[in-house]
Amino acid sequence: MTYVIAEPCVDVMDRSCIEVCPVDCIQFEEGTDRKLHIDSDECIDCGSCEHECAQNAIYAAGDLPRQWGDYARIDVTWFKDRAAARAMLAALRPG
């Protein structure tokens, strides 16, 4: 199981989770992205980020609220096709 960054991060991007991640699997492009993304291939499921997030935006994949299920796909897509992931997010949360 991995972790997912959901809707509460959009346009907030509190980066405290990045600082506690022991494997640097949380990424974004400054000035371009509207949320942070967790690389499911690199995440070691330690939970440090979930506990650090002041926005309560990070969930274990199995605990992700149903209404935010698309955010799991957005995170996975971002590490393969950033433009596609950004388009998916824009469709959910126009900015």
C-alpha cells in the first residue's frame, strides 16, 4: 500500500510532508503544479507524511475517501505523464 495526496492539498501545497519523507518520494514542479504528488513506486509506506500534513490531505491508499479516488490516479499518472496528470486535476478542480 502507498500513500496518496488528495484534494485538500490543491492550491495549498504545505511542504512539511516533503521534509519528513525519508525517501524523497513527494515531488512537484515549482510554479506549475497545484498539488504535491507521491511516487507509489518509491514510497516505503512509513506514514511520516500523513502525520505531518497540516491539511489532512494525505491518506493510505486503502483509506482514501471515495470522493477523492481520482487523486490516486493523478499521483500515479504524474510520474509518467505530467501534462496528463495536470489535465486530470484541472478537470476535477478548475483553477
